[in-house]
Amino acid sequence: MGDVTLTIDGRQVTVPAGTSVLEAATQAGVKIPTLCYLEGLNEIGSCRLCVVEIEGARTLAASCVTPAAQGMVVHTNTKQVREARRAVLELIISNHPFECLTCVRSGSCELQALAESLGIREVRFEGAKAHHPVDDSTPSIVRDPDKCILCRRCVAVCEQVQGVSAINVSGRGFDSVVSPAGELPLNDAACTLCGQCILVCPTGALSEVDSTRKVWEALGNPKKHVVVQTAPAIRVALGEEFGLAPGSIVTGQMVAALRALGFDRVFDTNFTADLTILEEGNELLQRLTTGGTLPMITSCSPGWIKFIEHFYPDMLGNLSTCKSPQQMFGALAKTYYAEKAGVDPAEMFVVSIMPCTAKKFECERPEMRSSGYQDVDAVLTTRELARMLREAGIDPTALEPAAYDAPLGIGTGAAVIFGATGGVMEAALRTVYEVVMKKELPSLDFREVRGFEGIKEAEVALGDTTVRVAVAHTLGNARRLLERVRSGEASYHFIEIMACPGGCIGGGGQPIGTNTERRLERIDAIYQADRDLPLRKSHDNPEVKQLYEEFPGEPLGHKSHELLHTHYTARGVWPKR
């Protein structure tokens, strides 16, 4: 189509034909305020904050939906433009609750930031405000329609990225609201609770269910033995909450900060990630040799699990029966660890620090009580942990690094890479290869399953058998992959699926401001953390070996099935639960 050259605030810029004025301005170093805009997903021009003046045009134009044209002359900072933007923003604010001091997004709210940058000091418009009840029906996500500005970003990510379409805009005019169909509670929809909607929401209309009070209460109870586990992805994201660059590895400082909060023991989910590989790898080998259901699909991501339960219940037999590392940890904490430490599991409180909002749902599933108690008592997102640390006046970046506690504190590099898309697959292949071939891998890096491509495929030779594997991240890509499998177009032995873009590093509980650039930086950090560890294969973890000797005996044994494996539930598209 060729290029076009236009002038923006006196600067000439040449861009490919079809580029929006907003994108052209960004390329020219001119910042235009936006609110509803989400690059590549939500380019609808609904908020009108991005208006500009184009010479020869009768009205101001929304720059995000106006294509750049040859010879176009654009002005982004005229009196008319500034007044229009201020009026638009004041109108939005006039129908918004003035609860900034108590809002979970205070300090990270895009509406708040825009009001500051545009110099809004008063709102000239007064009138009735829309009022809708808060939807707190799920264990993971709270929906507050009164804080919604109808930008539709959440709708776009749910439909276009996740392929779920659990929410949309209903009603007209002043009565418009983003909700499930029929304005039903979110818990009555086929929502996977992945939390990607929270990451793109510019205000506090969507947030995670707050579990911090519950954890503070447990920490303050002298009768409770409170232990915490940290997911692989937390160590490369928590630092962002305290001013560090995306992808900063803060493992030791995080451990020190958790001790300072008052946890009795600080453990690593990497331990049970390694354990997952031993159980899952043996399950795969068992299916390959006994004619079991193939392809086998990983079961670490609770958003993915809820997705298949809703939309592909006929394929539940393909799921690995392994619990996620989070839930394996909870079951072992209240059995194996409780026994070794001499702690009454009834007085134990297990906390997980997770990058994922769906983990809050997962820990409350009735299947997750194999210890005789709820295996995991509370899940905190990365954001919630950061809020607790700030409340306590603890800055992890100022602390000396500390080590995890034994016996559930050693993890390998294979466990660390669980945090990135393709990581579970790579970790499994490192172990399965050496178990089958009885020799060391020439290289531990399976680069074919790495990267940000939506669906990746690879073949691995295991003796006389060529194992075909696939990796998908986002539920939209999961749907595309499963449809190919269903139709017979594609055939695999093993599939990894993660619900969120980039895997856990891009989970719905990660710091606000998560975008593709930050996801890629966290992924790089995950692989760096892998390279930095002395042990990089799950089956080399000495504490996992000791666990099998002392407790379950062997992978897939009776006790392993009892504590470490589970089953899943077929759900309708519009369930009651």
C-alpha cells in the first residue's frame, strides 16, 4: 500500500498507509491521551479523549480510528482540542464515584492520571449518577459497575484474546452496563476467572477479591502456624511494585520480606513444580505405553481448567490428573510437612502468592481437600502481596536476600520456567527424555517450545518413538488448538496450555501495567533464573527424592494418587456454579 507523509504539530512523519493518526503521533514522539484505546484489540474511538484537529476537517477527529493520509496536517494541542478533552473527561468523571482514597486502583488509575495530566480541578457537570450493585459472586473477581467507564477494553480482551465472551455491554444510554448476558452475576457465566480483564481495566471497576485481611488475621493469631509458598512468576514481577525494572529477579529479597511479615515458614512452589513433573511425566509415559487417552494436556493453569470444563467437557479425559503445584503444595503442607514439623494441620494456615486470580477459585474447589482440610487457605496475588508489604512498611528491595526454608524450599531451574509459556513442556521433556533414554540430555534448552508465538509445535525423539508436542498460551489459542485436535487436523501426544498471555508471568494477578513488552522481559528473567540455578532438572531435586522415600513411595503410587491427583467437572456454558 506504500507510505504516507503527514505533519503532526509541525513535525513531518512518514508511516505505512493504514496507520492511525494516533500511531503516527506516537512514532513522531507526540503523546495523545487515550482511555478506551487498547492497541490491536480495542480501537473504537468511543471515549473521544484522543481527539485532534485536522486542517480542512469540519469537526475534531478521534485519532485512534482516523487513518493517516498523505499531506494531512494534524494539530494535537490547540485550544479547541484541549477544551474538548477536558469536557469529555469531566463528563466521564461526573458519573464516577468519588472514592479515590479507598479505591484499590488509587495511584494506578488511568482516569485519575488523566485528570491530573489534563489539569482537571473541578467538574462543571452535575446530575444523577448510574448505580448498579457490586458483583462479588466469584471467589476471584469483583465487578463494580459504578466505576466502569464503558471503555469496553475488558470486553475486547475476553472475546478476542481469551475467546470466552463472558461479558458484554447491555442496556442503552445511561443504563448501559458491562456484565454477563442478562446482567447475571459473574459466577453464573462461563467466566474462567483468568483476570485478564482486570489488567486492562483503566479504573477500579474490576479487581481481585481481597484476601489480605484474612491473611493478616492468620498472621496475628498466635495459635496458627502460617506458612507461605511463592510461585515462580512472582520473583520476576514483584520488584515492579517497588520501582524496579520489569524482569528484575527478587527471589531472596522476597523471601526476606515474607519473613518480615511474620510467616512461620517460607517455602517455594518450585518444589511442587518439580514434583508435578515427576508425576505428570510418569503419567505421560504410562499413557504412551498402555494406550491411555492422548493427547495428554497439562493441568497447572486453573483458568484453562475452568475453560475446558465449560467449553470442552468431552475432552476432560485428556487432562492430566495431576493437581497444580499450588494444590500439591497445600496437600503436602498439611500432611508430610505437618508430620515432620509436629504441627497440628487443623492449626495450620497455608498461603499462596500467585500471579493468578483463578488460583483463588482453585483453592476453594471441593476436590482440593485431600489432606482432610482445605489444602490452601488463602491466595494472594502479586498486587495483594505488594499492598501488604507497603502496609507493613517493608520494601523488599532494601532487604538482604534470604533462603527458603526446608523441606519444601528447594526447586530446580525446570520448576522456575513453569512461569513462562512453554516452561512446563520444557521441564517435562528434560525429565522424560532422561528417564526413557537413560542418558543425559546434550542440551537442556528446548527452544522449539519457547517464545511468544500463540501456538508452538515440536517433535522429540524418544528412542523408537517420536513424541509430538504443542504449546498454547491464551484461551483463544487453546480453543484454536483444541478444534484442530477435535477435527483430526492435528495429532499430538502432549499439550501444554496456559490461560494467560505469556503464561503465568502475564497472569491476571500481576502488577497493573502488564503489557507485551513487560511479559517478554519477565520471560527473559525466568530463563535467566533457570540458568543461574545449580540444578536444572526436576528429577535431580534432592528434596523431591527424599519426599518419595519418606512419604508417597513412588510416582503414581496409592498415596500420590490420593494427595497429588484429582478429577475435574463438566460445567455448562451458563452454570449455577
